[in-house]
Amino acid sequence: QHTTVGTDIQDGKCTWLVVQALRRSTSAQRQILEECYGKWDDAKVAKVKALYKEMDLTAAFEEYEEESYRRIQIKLKEASTAIPRDVFELFLQKIYKRVM
């Protein structure tokens, strides 16, 4: 299970999670995001995380990650480049399935 680590919520960063939350939110959920996102308040951060859970964004991210990984693998097989393929595969392995 992915959990948000760090201070992206408090810092108000434009992350994949908040973009998806905004896209999927009801008007009531959007209001909570607007009131709580980017605030250094533990209760507000908890509300944002609760919305992420309510929207099942962990499952959505896992689906997005798998599809992106498959697309990149196809592109790597098709690519003819001066940079060795191993370099791209090593980088992909470092970012694939990392903790958010």
C-alpha cells in the first residue's frame, strides 16, 4: 500500500495525487481540498489523506503506474538510440514501485 511520505500536501505541491483528486472530486470534496491543501496543520493534512483514501487513489496510482511501465517497456523495445538501453532500464527500475 502506498502512503504519502514527506510534506507535499503541506507544501502545496502539484503532485499526481492532488491532480487526480481535483479531477475526481465532488464539489464538497473539492472544497475540502481547497481549504486543507497547502496548509501546515496536521488535522488538515489528515483530511486530505482521508480524501485520497475515499477516492481510492492508491489503486488508481497503481493502475497508472502499471500502464506507464508497460508503455515505457514497449517504447524501449522499439527505440534505436545511441544511449544503451540498459541505462533506461536501470532508471525505470529505480522509479517503478517506489513509495510515494
